[in-house]
Amino acid sequence: MGENAVNKELLEHLKEITQEERTLLQGDACIQKGIYTSGRDFVVDNARLLERGHLIEIRPHTRFAHFPKHRHNYVELVYMCCGSTTHIINDTEKIVLNQGDLLFLSQTATQEILPAGREDIAVNFIILPEFFDRSLSMIERDNVLRSFLVSTLSSGNPQIPYLHFRAKNILPIQNLVENMLWTLIDKKPGTNTINQITMGLILMNLSLFADSMFQGRTGSYEQDMIFRILKYIETHYKAGTLAEISEELRLPTYYVSRLLKKYTGHTFKELLQQQKLQQSVYLLCQTTLSVDGILEAIGYNNSSFFYRVFRERYGCSPREYRLSHAPAP
């Protein structure tokens, strides 16, 4: 079965009119809040949407009605399969999702959705924060940008209530999301680990293709800048400087510093050091380079300083770390 046939089959499944939508089409123009919450405030409750013991579930976005302002007590991922939907975030930011777009919403965000038509097919992923634990364990030692992505989603960074990605032309991301959709639709037992690993791969690809997904996008200027700064640190950790990235972005150094502190809680120097340490751990585990060789590879001239910060971060020396993480014979 070819790729187009798979997509068509998936769309046909998601286009089916739900009981809730049937009621709306029969003349009841309002969303029935009782489906989503038992409280007076409109906080969509994961207990209403998730089976007991499950960390993730999907449901097609409800069409044909205005979805009033609400929050979620979980992380929501909206994936736009076809058509478009318009979202108002925190009363002020208007985001139009088009085919292939992904919108991650933290628990701190409020959301309002304008009516969607029959061909506007979006899927909502209902995700408990602990679902991201395995994703974090997959990538925590990889780079600052991926760590930032996962920690933002799992902890609900109030500075970044949402993450919006245009991924229509990024085939690996489309394939991964589609794989996860099929897994959740089939409801086969024992697939939770598969979905967590798939989410980790999605986040890795989002960080890898972040630059191309932000080109020409209107919306959060600061969010786009923070991704570009973190991408710079990821690739220029050996000799990167605050002055260089500030010049590249045509921004004052104090503004770049303020952005980093606001969104990550860290300074440029701290993030650069974090990336160096993450790279040193990778080299310790994946190569036979000597510690001196690793120091040179990551751009550390002061070995005593490196040994001190390494021990502070990991609770052991580089040699001890390598021995304890060596693959079993």
C-alpha cells in the first residue's frame, strides 16, 4: 500500500462524524462542556479523555462549533492533517494551523478555537507530562535545544505556553506522527513504550529542522530567536561567543542575554558549558578518545576547571563515568 493510500485511509477514518459533531449539526450550536470537565472553570480534564493508566490518547478535533476559551490539565499536541484551524492563545495570540503543522500547548496556556469545517481535520493528542520522561531520558545528554524542548513541555514553562512548528515538508516528522496516530487508533496493548520513543524521535527531528520550520513564520518573535540562539550553542559550543551570535542575529548582546535568562533561566556561558559537558559525556561513551583529547575536542583549555564542573554535574570523574557507562561485554 503506497504512502498516498495510507494517508487517504487515515484521513477517511478521522473524517468520520462523531456523535458530538452529529449533535452540533442537528442544531445544537454549543460545545457540551460536560464531555470535557466537571468543574465550573473550563479546564479540560485528562480523566475524562484518557483511559485509566494511559499516558497518551488521541481524539479528532470537534468541528462545526466555536470551542470556547479553556485550559488543559495535560500537555496537548494538535496535529493538522488537512485544512486549517484558527487558535487564540492566552487571549492575544492568533495562530492559524495549516496542513502538517504541530502545536504543543502547555498546561499554562488558555486556548480558544474558531469553528472548523468538514474538511478541516485536526487531531488532539492528550498527553500526561510523565509521558515525556522517556523522551527526556533519550535526549537529555544530547544538546541544549532538545533538552529545552522536552523540559518546556513536561514542566509547563510559563514563558513559553506553546510551541508551533510548520512541518508539512519535513517527511521524517510527518511519518513519525502518522506512525503514532496509527498505533493509538489500533489500540494494541503494550505500545506505550513505542509511542514514547516515537515522541523522542519527533522532538529530535523538531530540533534538527527547527530553522527551516520557522522560516517565513509570523508569530512569536522571541520564541524564534531563542531557538536560533540555542541552535547556535548546539553547533558552536567549542568556540562560540555571545558577541558572535548577537552579531549574527543583529541584536545587542544584552538583549540576547535577557532572552536566554527569561526563557531558560541560564546565561549564555552556562548553556555553553552545559553543551560542552553533554558533548564530553557523548565522547566518553561513544569513542576511545583520551580525556585530554576530549578536552581539546570540546574547546576546554583549563583541565582542572573541566574536572571540577564535570564532577559537580555528574558526581564522578570523567574516567569513572566512562567505566560506569561502558557497554556490557
